[in-house]
Amino acid sequence: METIRLKFNSNIKDKILELLSSFSSDELEIVQEDDDFDKNKKKIENSFSKIKNGTAKFYTIEEVDVIFEETISKYEN
């Protein structure tokens, strides 16, 4: 199966759902939209932009391990 994302004016929602309901569940499945989709999309686009323009901060595995251990020690008590 393939997935598409539709944006539509709310006044045609009933018409769209009526049309889509004419298909069987083998042909079509309506997937609920993730409420955070737009927020996550913007975060990913911003991160990608930083990588492309060279302003992203990268860490070695050793640096990440130190950050991880410091974070855990803050919340252990």
C-alpha cells in the first residue's frame, strides 16, 4: 500500500470521507494524522538546514557518553 497526506478545506471533509468510505478496507485504510507532525517536520527541517549550512554541532560517541552519564547522575538522587 502507499500513503499520501491530504490538506483540504474543512467544509469538504464530509464529501471526502463519503468518497473514501466507498472503498473496502483491503483497498483503503484511513490513518489518523499525528498531532505533532508539523512540529516534528519543522524540527527536522531546521536540523537538516544546520547540517547543510555547516552550523550543526556533532558529537563523538565518547562525548555523547559523557553527556549521557552527566544527565543520569543529575536525576539519580
